[in-house]
Amino acid sequence: MEAGLYENSFSLFEEALEIKPGNFEVLTNYGRSLMQAQKYCESISRFEEALQIKPGNSEVSSHYIKVLNIYANNLNLEKKLDRIPDILKKNIAT
């Protein structure tokens, strides 16, 4: 996807959130789009917002963990899982 198309979709997500703040589906799809555009910090924030609405949602948790790992790898962090809440860490171990 070209940068301009991403920016247009981001504007639409923002508009949707203005109309329906805290919409789980919008936050999830916005997070995925941001991740694809390599806007990892923003993506992490959207997934965290979605997880506040539906804690433990497996789809969002999976995307959240993925983007955290990508972000951590890009920054060469030693501890990749520091930001993952304890509840998700327990789910990963099982």
C-alpha cells in the first residue's frame, strides 16, 4: 500500500473513532494498518486500547505481541516482552 493510501485510511479510522470512540473493531483494524505501515508505536497504542475493551481477545493479543516483537527487534531491545501485561505472558507460556 502506498504511503498516501495509508494516510487516507488513517484519517478514516480517526473519523470513525470520533463518531464512535472506543470502537473495538475500528481500533483493531487501525492497529493492523499502522503495523503494516511500520508505525509500531501507534499500532501498539491502538492494540492496547482494544485490549482495554476486550481483555484477552486472542486475535488482538496475537497482533499486539507480534508488533511488540517487531518493535523490539527494530530497536535491538534485550527484553522484548517487557510491555506485555502479565496476563498475556501467562497465555504465551501455556
